Amino acid sequence: MQAKGEYRDRADTQVAVLDALVERTEEGMTVFELRSDADVDIDDLEAALSELKEAGLIRVENEDDPMRIYPDDRVVPDPEAVQGEGEPSLLDRLRDRLGV
């Protein structure tokens, strides 16, 4: 599952982070898990997390070790709507790739 379309017009690293977090909405992810899943440089990841937190698109919980990062609810698509859509078409994937 991917982040909602209205949040996909951000920098590639931010979109990769949001997509990874949406996949694990309930359990969240550590920074190390995010870095591995999003396949990004640690400096780029740090910048992306900072910008996403500032925009209110992620939340960070540090109650128990290790720190976990979660997507904001508005970023996560409705699972029922996603199931009805099926796989994105080639045209949809091209639009996403080109940022249109």
C-alpha cells in the first residue's frame, strides 16, 4: 500500500519514507528499519524525517526503546478503497513517476 496521492508530490525520499510507514502503520518503524526499507542515505533520511515531522505527516514515539515512527492517519489510505482499486495502471504509475 502507498501513501495517499495528495502526499506523493513531495521529494522522492519523503515519499519512500511515507510509503514504508504506510506498510507498517500499526507497528511503526525504527530509523534503521526505515533506512533499510526506503533504501536511502542516512543524511537524506534525517532531512526527510525532519520535514515530514514539521509538516505533521509523521509522529515519533519514544516511550519505550527503540524510538518508533508512525505515519499520520491522514496519510494512510482507506484499506477498503485500496482493495477496490486493485493494482495501479501503467498510466497511473507513469503519472506518479513523472509527478503529474
